[in-house]
Amino acid sequence: MQQSLIQPKLVLPEEAFVESVMKHIETGYTNKAFNTEVLAEIMGVSAKQLIRKCKAVLNSHPEQLIENYRLRKARLMFNSGATSVTETATAVGFTDVDRFVKQYNSVFSENIKK
């Protein structure tokens, strides 16, 4: 009887790091207080370490990762029929609606208004 050998999938440390960062951003993005410091605390590292690692592995600051995630979620909400810019901005964790509008329009080259 021939047994097949199953090769375990090896996960590189960088892949595990990226998956962890994105998982935590996904669960925390609606919290207005969610930022680099909170993410670092959840991951058990200092904010400085998290910033260095994100820049090295993802070529991006954690704050930018969080903001981009929030903006993508907002776009999905608008594409699903959300009409209130203020409600959408708040739902995805932005505290400043004007900043949300500016960033959204810049990233997606669209012109939403408050």
C-alpha cells in the first residue's frame, strides 16, 4: 500500500507578518481610536518596531495601511448603495469627514461631497 506524503505549506515570516497585520486591521478599522500604537500593542511589539517592519516588508507606514483599508471599505459601501458620506466615513473609522472626503477623492480620483 502506497502512502502519499503531504508536504506542509511553509509560511515565510514576512507572509505571516502581513497576514497578521491585515487580520488585525480588518478587525479594528471601525474603531476610531485604532492606529499604529493600538495595532502594535495587539501584535505585541513597539510602535517603532511595527513601523520599521511595515516599511521594510510592505513599503508602507501602518497608518497608511489602516487608512487605505478604511478607504477601500468605504468604496465598497458606496458601491453597495451607501449614500451618506458622513455615515460612511464614520462607519469605516474616520473622525474627520472633510479629511475622509479629501483622501477618498485623491485615492480614487472621484468627487464625492459631504
